[in-house]
Amino acid sequence: MSETVADTATPPRATARPRRGLRRQWPWLTVLAVALVIPWLFYDWTTGRHSGFIVAMLSQIGMMVIFALSYNMLMGQAGLLSFGHAVLFGLGAYCTAHVVTFSKAGGFPLPLELTPLAGGLGGLLSAIALGYFATKQRATAFAMITLGIGELITACALMFQTFFGGEGGVSTNRMTGHSLFGLGYSGSIQVYYLIVAWTAIAIALMLLLTRTPLGRMANACRDNFERAQFVGYDPRMVRFLQFALSGFFAGIAGALYTLTYEIVTFDTVAASMSANALLMTYIGGVGVFAGPVVGAVLIVLLQSWVSLLSNSWLVYAGVLFILMVTFAPGGLAGLVLMHAPIRRAGRLRRLAGPYLRLAVPSLLVVLGFVLAVELCSFLTIGAAQGKSLTVHGLTIDPHHATPWVVAALLLGPGGLWLRRAVRRFGAAWAAVSDEVKTAGGRP
Amino acid sequence: MTAPALRLTAVQKSFGPTAVIMGVSLDVAAGTRHAIIGPNGAGKTTLFNLISGRFPLTAGQIALHGRRIDGLAPHQITRLGLSRSFQVTSIFSRMSVLENIRCGLLWSRGYRYSFWHLLARERALNEAAERLLADVNLEARRDVPAGLLSYAEQRALEIGVTIAGGADTILLDEPTAGMSRSEADHAVALIRRITAGKTLVMVEHDMSVVFDLADVVTVLVYGQVIASGPPAEIRANRAVQHAYLGTPAETGVA
Amino acid sequence: MEVVLVSLLNGLVYGMLLFMLASGLTLIFSMMGVLNFAHASMYMLGAYFAYSVSRLIGFWPALVIAPLLCGALGAVIEMYALRRVHKNGHIAELLFTVGLAFIIEKAVQMAWGLLPVPYRVPPVLDRALFHIYGSNFHAYRAFMLLVSVAMFVAIWLLLTRTRIGLVIQAALTHPEMVSALGHNVPRVFTIVFAGGSLLAGLAGVIGGNYLVTEPSMAATMGPIVFVVVVFGGLGSLAGCFIASLIMGLVQTFAVVVDVSFADLLARLGITVTSSTPLAEVLTIPLPRVGALLPYLMLILVLLVKPRGLMGTRDT
């Protein structure tokens, strides 16, 4: 290259100076408004009752959003893959259960609104104790240590009665009679609004953390830990502090769990809960702050809705996960953000046609896959449970050949069609991207 | 006489049975520009790795301003005022150019592991980062992710991050490697400007850069120092010519 | 004394089974840098395939067919999926194998049900081979030992006597160099991955009826194999062998040694009552903690000596 650094053409400032203050956070504020209003959309005005199902699902979304965001503090921001994040969540939950019981029994009169802090403290202390060891290593070794810790704590939760309550877990009653606002928290809707408040606080704090020296150095250590050393930072210390802080927020999520369900068992620390965190965060997108939020909402929706219809929601989540890992490591949020430069150049509409042509074969393949999975599932598991596969009142017999043929047709030829459509889409995408690059700078 | 900025005493390094550095002793006086040259495989980058704490020594001592630094971790050595750049560009590829430089400034400005300072509000820090950005002529690329820069721009950023912490002893490993003539000239001017008053040690293959910048030249061949002195002396040294530079007829120098 | 000898034999058998599993994983991990979470899933598939094939044809054909199926599956996965993920980095590869393990477990549940399947030892081997101190040494255990030793010899011969084996040995310790020397590294990777999966499948065939064949067997066996691989050290099959035997013996002896911390403390004159702090932890007997030992060892090894016993490289 013959041009020097100083001769490089100046690209126009891509973004104007961001507007200061609360106004520029309008996406988050919109989400907050939606969260506040949405239970009332499902309110049964005749009986004067909230939909239990909806409130339960929304509450779960709230705590999982905090859980997934705290996991991304490790994964996306610090480059640390943890297989034991549920430990911090669950230990926060257990601590909260004991604190609430203690408070109710006449001990320290902690207002219920502040109990998530107890969970956060529990998570923080656990993260300090466990993280001291885990963060001695990085990358794969770190991941394996967290795997070991996760399994150890799960086994402890099953074995020991005093703190963990053994297999039966620890129960508590959130109606302690202590409240800052004089609320009783007998109904789930009040707990939901408490969750919304704490979710907002946690998101704000975690977002601000990304803009601090520690947050930035965590990114730096993720990108190039040697360079971080050579600007004077000890990567181990950065890892340790980031781990501790992520434990604080995971503990808050755990506390909200305790307040919602009033019982904590070993599955709050188990591998399945850690896998949940991984799933939500990765599918949502690790490279974007809001990615885990998207992932948490999606996974909880999948879990709540699809599990009503099918036993196999985990299969779908797993396949989605693998597809993301292979083809879209940036997750859903990453995919959306890829469109940003195209949108800025005003060429988004050019992709509408290609997307439509992609939609039909995709739908066929998805349908075929779901059919195949459900058929298999009902052949073995469903049969053992005495259930049968019904769609809109139409019963499908997995022992018959027809449904299998249909599934094969959808997957086989449908798959080939999809492959061609993907290739065409790829070409269209490349064409639009090239246009955007060459036109770059023009308004 | 004040202690030299950097003193290597009988430094040895072996990787398993292979000896790479075999008894190197070297003094770098404070405020001088010191070049280390030698054929490929001589151990120049290994020497840098030993000084900066990336590899442990097999034997010998290294002292920075009279204080022993062999055995210390890289981040500890950096905090003592010794900074290095890498032969293969080593920056934070997913962070913007400004963020890269800002990261280089953080520790020296006392922020440590703070998670209670909002970086956007730290005026002095940001101003210093912008100044440094201007020093390395990368203002136009301020918000670009570092991984997307051109090669020469990345080298400039590398140098920027290296000096950001205000280290007074700077090690540059082949800073002009892979650059065209004009790019290299710009880089040399940059290096001369920003290392004014500091101690500079650099590994270089480009002889014109070496003879232009350096006050002292050390020649390293097969892990041993065969000559050390002012550039003119080195150029005339028979042993150096034989091992590395070539005879006057080859270099075209009288 | 008899307990020691019997446990020694059992530990040896179990250790060789672990070696069959861990050797494949060590090869894959050392060469490709991928910690294959789905390795234990191949073990599970080997057992399930053997179960189905032995119900249709018989155990002895299953002994050949099932591992081959696993090897073929491994080759397909490596060629069409893992290779594509490779460019996204080690963590992405690891996550891919995690997702794969997940899906395989679900697929097994859907295909064979949630409960353990009655995959039995073939009747011809289902008897005592000899008596030792009053207990029987089961013939099938001898068979397992035979198969594992045969496999060990086969691997050794392959690695030291064939050209591809030499390349694999080199790539174990210096993968980048092997690539730089011009060997068809992608093909070697496929062979190693398929070979490792085949070994895991074979371990499943002979281990599935010895232990238990159920959908969670991969999740149970997985961490134990990880410990062995990490403990033995990267790049060293010999280390893997030693670690497997140690692990086998530790796990076997842990089940028979019925002591707890409280017992040890009692020897020192300290009594532990129900009101002593952490009494629960101190009175837990070792057999109950047995399942935890692999995880404890994993953490300790990674903290104290991350290179393992005879490792030549870092993770």
C-alpha cells in the first residue's frame, strides 16, 4: 500500500454526537413501558383477575433477563465461558430464602423490596470464594473448572440438609410483613412489579459497568490478554473482579426466583440451569449488550408456549443453538445488527424480495423437522405416556407410514430448495453489501 | 554514574535443550536510542520477550534503572515503566482505535480496576487519548474497530498504545516491518517525535532506519553479542560485516 | 486383603474402559484443540447401537457394527459441521460439541425412551471365570480386559508403524508444524475424529452392558473422561493411560472404603457430634462422595498442575 496513514481519506463521521441523557435510551424505556402495561392486556375484566399463566411467564422473563445479562458479563464481555453460572444464581436464591425466613421469624426486619440485595450479596460472596480459584485459569481450563464446581455444588445441594435442605430444598414465605410501601405481596402481580423494578435497576447498572475502566479492560482481556498485560493490567485480577460482579447480579436474579416460587431446590444450581444461561445468551447474541435480553425472552417464550404443545421444546432450543453456533455466532442480535449499515444506506428494501423467497422453503423445512421430531417423540416417549399426537383436533398416528412420508418430503426436497434459496440470498446480500460499501459516505 | 536504564547481565535462555540466548550482557543508557540488529533467528525477539517478562530467564539478571525485573510478571514490569510493542501487531481488535489508546492510558492515570468511574465523563483522560490519537495521526480513524485498520495504521496504533502509559523505557520490535519506503519514513518520524527524551530499544532489519535513528547499535548473532557501539563503528566492524551486513562492495558503502 | 485384590482387578478393568474412552478424546483434544463434549455421547450411541443390533442379529456382529457406525457418524460430523465451525474459534467449537451432546441425548431419549434399556451381557460370557478369595471374577470382565488390551496394542501399532500414525504423533504435540509441513491436515483431522468416535463407540459396546445403558450415561461418564484427559496431560497417550488406571482404581476403591472425615478425626481424638459446625460435611462417608471425586480431581488438577501428569503442551 503506497498511501500513508496521514493520507488516508477521512470517512465522514458515521454518527452524529449522541443525544445526552435519558432521551437517547428510548428503546429501553419503551421496553419498560411495555413491561408495565402488558399484564393488563391479559387481564380478565369479568372476574377481575390477572392471567396467572401470563404473570408467571413475565416474572420468569424478568429474572432470566438479569441472569442472562450477568452471564454475558462473563461470556461476551470478558470472553469467559462458564459452565457453572447457575451456582451463583442458586446460592443467591438459597441465601435469600434463609434471609426471608429469618426476617419473617422476627429477626432483622428487612423490607421485602430490599431482599434481592441479600441475594446479590450471597451471589457476590459465592463468586468471590469460587472465583478466586476458577479465575486462576482462563479459556478452556476455566470452563472445565466451572463445570467441576457446578457439579460439586449440585451434589452438595442434594446431600446437605442444613443450608440446602437436601432433596426437598428450602421453602420460605415472602409475606414477611415488612415492606417499604406497605404491600403484602400475597398476589403474584405485586411480585411481578417488584421484579420489573429490579430488572430495570440491574440492566442500568450492568450497562453502566460496561462503560467503566473494569468493563473496558474486561473487553481488552477478551480480545488480547497479552496486550492487556503490556498496558499494565493483570488479566487474572480483571477476570476475578468481573466474575465477582457477575455473581452479584446472578444472585439478584436468584433472589427474585425465591420471592416468586417461595421454594429453592437443587435445580437452581444444576447444570440444566447453567445450560439455560448459555442457551439464552448465545442465541440472543453475545456481542451486543441487549442480546441476552432477546435470548431470555425467546427461550422463556419457547419454554412456556412450546412446552404446552410438545415435549420436545428442548430439542428445538438445542437445534437453534447449534445453528447459531455454526452459522450465526453473533446470535439474533448480531444478525439484526448486520443490517445496520444496509439500513443506514437506505437499501434495506432491496432485501425484502430475497427474504420472502427464503421464507417459504424455510417454513417447509421447519415444518418437516417439527413433524419428524414430534413423530419420533410420540413413537417412544409419548406412547409410554399414553399420549397421542393431535393437531387442531386431527390425530396423527406415528405408526402409520403417511406422516413419515410427508415429513420426508418436507425435509428432503424442501431442504434442497432451501439450500438453493440460501445461495441466492447470499448472492443478493453480497450484492447489496458491496453497493453499500462503494456508496459509503454518500447521504 | 547513574544506573543505566536497562542492564542485562549474562542472560541465558534455553527452550528445553535448545539454547537461544547464550550469555548476553548489555547496557542501555537512559535517554539513548539503542538498536539491536542481527540475522533471523539470532534471538532478538526472544531477548525482548525476556526483558518484558513474557518468558522466564534460564540464567542471568535484568535490571531496570538498577531494579531487578527478571522473574516479574509482564504487567508488573509494565507498571515499573517499561513498555513494548510486538512484531506481530498486538492490539484490541474488536475495540475502536480511541478505546485502544484509552486502555493504554488507564493504569498510568490511576484508574486501576475501578468499576465506579464512567469513562465518558473523565475529561482529562479523554483529552489525553485524543492528543495521543493526533500524535500517531489516527484521528480520522477514531471510531473504527482496530481490526479493520490497514497494516500501517495498525502499526501506528501499536506504537500509540505502547507509549500511552507514559513508560520511559520503550521496546519496539520491528516497528517498520512490512512498510513501504514512505510509510517507514513516516513511522521513523513518529518514533523520533514521541520517544524524545525517553530510552528506546528497537529491533530492526531496515539498516537505513537503524543508522538514521540509533545512537548505539548492538549486533546479535546466534544468541550472542558480537559487537556493540555507535553506528559508524558497527558499519566498519569486520566481524559484523562478515556475519550480517556484507562487505562494502555489497552494501555500496565506502 | 481380598477386598483389596478384588477391587484392584475391578479397578483395572474399569480403568482400561476409561482408557478406551479417554484415548480418543486425548487424540482429538491434543490435535485439534477441541474439547469434544460429544465424545461421551459417542460412548452412549455405541451402547445403544449395540443394544439394537444385538437384538436383531446378535452381540458379536454388534461388536463390529456399532463402533463402525459411531466412527462413520464422527466422520460425517467432522467433515460437514465441525470444520465449518472451526474458523469461529476454539470456544465456538466447544459450544458446538456441547450443543451436539445435548441433541444426541434428546435424540436417544426419543428413539429409545427415557428409561434404561436391557442391554445385557451375552449369555456365553455371563458366568464366573474363576474364583478369588470367595468372590467370582466374572468372565465378561476378562473379556473387557481383553478387548481393551487388544485395542491398546492396535493403537500403538497404528501410531508407531504406519505413516499416518507418525503424522498423528507429530500433530499431537506440534499441530501447526505438521500443517506447515504440507500434510493433508483436514484429512488427518477427519481420521482422528472418526477414530476417536469409533473407540468411544467400542467402549460403549462393551461398557454399556457392564454398567448401565440409559440416556444420562453420557452426562455421567463425560466429566470422568475429562478428568482423565486433563490429568494425563495434553499430547501424551502414556499419561492418559496412567491417568485412566489411577482414575479407575480411585473410583473403585472409593466405593469400598467406608470412612468419613469424622472417622479420621476420631483417630486424632476429636469427636464430631451433630452440633459440631459442618457436621454434615464431616460425617459423609466416602462411598457417597464417590461420584464427586472426578470433579474434585478435575478442579485440583487444573489449579495445581494444568499441564497434567505428562503433558507437553498447555490447553
